[in-house]
Amino acid sequence: MDIFISSAFGYSQKKKEKEMKISAAVVAAAFSLAFSFILANFTGQCDAALQQGFYKGKCNSQDVEAIVASVVKRRFNDKPRVAAGLIRLFFHDCFVNGCDASILLDGDSSEKTAPPNLSVSGYDVIDEAKGLLEEACTGVVSCADIIAIAARDAVQLSGGGRYEVQTGRRDGSVSLASNVDLPSPRFSVSQSADAFAKKGIGLTDMVLLLGGHTIGFTNCSLFRDRLYNFDNTGKPDPTMDPLLVMKLRLICPRNSPADRTPVSLDQNLASTFIVDNSFYKQIRLGRGILQIDQALALDPLTNNTVASLANGNDFLARFGQAMVKLGAVDPQMVLSGDADITSDFLVPQDVNNADGNFFTFTGMRVLVGEDFPTKFTILKASMAEFPTLNGHSVSYVVLQFPAVSTNPPHTHPRPPSSFSLSPEAWNPVSWTQPTSFSRSRYKLVTCSSSPRD
């Protein structure tokens, strides 16, 4: 079996895809080498934690969060529904491989193409904020942090109060539709709880995060069965308010193929664009739209929490806390607290069949080519002089080396040691002397992988 690697250029632009072949045996050997180097060197370089105010003093005296807020506020004033889109974008990003902005990456099989993400919105807001931040401080602010900040601003503008966002995330470089494991709106409470638990989110926080539906919208295809043929009974869902069933049938005819009319998940229409506890009050009245929303109010696992939130006045504070917890789910290795963001690079030598781009391969990165080199050189380099990478958070990037013995123009100096690719004979290097990149004409790419016969 061979492994094909597709590359994609840019952080959210349309990618040019390529495929090159490398034997699975070589990939396995390279993974072993790379993983050993990670254990030996990388863990000590990225031990910082997410923190409030990470970008203070890092963006040429500019206030990163204020720049994002200005974009979100202008978009919100023009179209209040943008708030729901940004909160959903944050959730869909963080729930899959952590908050790494991988949902922004384009590609034929990227996360964007997964069915649950086809209706996700808010990309244009993130792109605009990213553009302004690149003008203010090139290559400093990660897209993952922009998504998190924008979601908080969306909550605040919708009346939900302000909570402090932790920042310092790295952007991911892998985006695969096959990795999208979002909980289905048709899940039972137990199924949904299991899905959240796998991300380290408990039952109470799950109920709080689903409270984001207070300003959410959906389409008929996700609940039409509850109106006409629930559980193949030929009847509506008996847990739904009969008056609501009648109302929704007018919006969602039985056999209509179109789903053009958005339906508010909070049926208190005076609260459609307001983050508050009205959603919980509505589902306690049998007015939940999605199956999982209604189940929250009925299942013994969650009904007491729903009642407490519906009758209390602490939802806003607790919702903000839950959003912070969501933002810390399996985060990409956080950025270094230093101005120079240090990463480790695998640099293969004697490459004759590569196109001069940077390639990444899931967690361990490998350069692709018909004739894979038999030796590697390990280089520890700083991204401080290479802003194209800085902020995109590429850690194990593979560089092309010309098949000559001299230093290539885009790196200096050459590291002192070479190693056999054989994992049995290879030992990690002990040197830690950092080197740096000069500016390069070469491009940043992201990659996905899939096995093929």
C-alpha cells in the first residue's frame, strides 16, 4: 500500500493540490525518527500554557483583541445572525482536534466538506480580522485565537456578558473531513454526553454549551422527522408542543426539498438574538426544535441542570466559563511565550524530486518524492525571521535541500550531525544550538494524507 500526500497552499485560500508517492515503510521509519526527536527536544520548547493577554506587547503596540472586536461589531451591527455563526464556528473548530483553526483550511476532503460543516458561517469575519492583524503585526496572531476572540465578542454583543479569552494557540496544518466527529442533533443525552466526555467536557458544561442555541438557527431537514414520522411511527414527536408542531409544519412541508427558511432554536421570538436563559425555559415547555435540545429537559441526567438554569440568574457567567473550557480542549501546542517562536525542523538531504515547497505530514512531517533520501539532518530553527510560518504554527516542517554539499540559500548554518534513517540504529541528537531562517521565496503548505491501494 502506498501513501499519497496532498498539499494545500495558504491559511484559508483555495489550495492547489498535488500528490506525490512515498512508501509506507519509509513513512514509518521517518515517523519513528521524528517522534524520538520530539521526545528529546520539542517538549521542552513549548511548555507555555494558554493565558489571558498573550499578545500584549507582541503586536507593535496594537491591541489584538480590540482589532478583532471592531470587525465583529461592524458585522454584527449589519447582520445580528453573524453572532450565532461565530459561536458555532468556534464550537465546530474546537470539537475536532482542539481549537486549531483547521476548519478554515480549504481542500477536497478538508473539515469544511464534512456534512455538519456545510452550513457553518463566519469565515469571512475571521478572514477580515486576520487581514487587519497581518497589517498590524505580520505572522503573530494565530487564526485559532482569532476564532476564540470573535466568538467571545459575538456572545458579548448578543447580551451575554464579557468573559476573558485565553490565547496563545497554534494553528493546525491538518484538516480532514474524516476527523469530524461532532455530536449529532439526533443523539440521545447519553450519546451526546459520551461525545463531550471524549473531549474532556463534563455533563454540566455540555448543557451550558448547548445553551448557545439560545441564538442559534437550524433548517427543516434536521427536525422534519419530529413533525411527521418520529421514530417511524407516522406521527409527530409526542414530546413537542402540538401548537409548535402545527406552526413548524407550515414552515417545513412534509415533502419539500428546500430548506430556505431558518428556524430559531429559541422559540421565544423576543429573545431570538439575545444570549440568555430563555432557551432552557422553552425546552421545558416542549418547545425544543432539535431532538437533543428537547431531550435535555426530559432526561434524568440533565433535567435538573436545565431547571436550575431556566429558573436561575447565573447562566451568563456559567456560559462564559464553559466557553473558556471549550477553548482549552486539546489545544495545539501553545505558542512560546518568547518573542522568538522556536520550532524543530526535519531537513532531508539529497532531494532530487521535490518542488521547493514546505510540506507537512500530519503529526510527523515527511518530505515526499519518488526517491526518498536515506539520511536526515536535524535542524532546530527559529521562526522569528520567517513570518510566513510564524503564527501558522508549523512545527515539524520538511525543507528541500539541493543535492549538493553546500548550504542552501534559505537556511544557515548547516547542523553538524547526520543520521541513518534506520530506526533501529538511530539515536536522538544531543545538540540544541538554535539556528535561524533567512527570508525565503518558498511557500507554506498544509497537508492531509490518505492510504490508497
